[in-house]
Amino acid sequence: MAYEEGDEVNFPMPLSKKWIGWGILGIVLIIILVSIFYTIGPEQVGVIKRWGRFVRTTEPGLHFKIPFAETVTKVRVKGSLALGLCEPGWKLYMRRVALKKSL
């Protein structure tokens, strides 16, 4: 069977609008899921900004954020700070220093 002019070419499965819509929805969901999660390294502090304004800081580990509204800036903190200093104001002071460095 050779192709001759005027013959109709039939693909094995025609794509319907329904399948194209599901494919686009799947891609959008994957992009959103990937943009929700972020990680902060052991010698870092995460500075979270929502629409450009400071919201909070996060400690090392796996976290989540509001996609497209919040941005994460990772600030490296010197290793000597993790020596176990436990004064109540020390952690707040370090977060302020991390925030100033990120801005």
C-alpha cells in the first residue's frame, strides 16, 4: 500500500480537544507542585517575601510556600553561629541580620 495523491492519512488515534485540555491542565498542575516546595540548607536561613514584603524566616529543612506570590531568598549564615547559643534574643537578632543581608 503506497500513498497516492488524494488518499486520506489516518493517524492511529486522533487527538480530541478533551485530551489536549487534560494535558494542559496536567502541565499546569506539575508547575504549581514544583513551585510550592523549597529546601533550606544546614548553614542557611530562608527569608520569605510575599509580593516583595518580608513575611517570615525559615530554618533549615523542607518547607512550602504560596506559589507565585512568595519568593524565597537563601541567606548563608556563618558556621560559628550554630554553636548552641541559646539566649532568647539571639535567634531574633540573627534573623534580623539575615533579613538585612538579603535586602
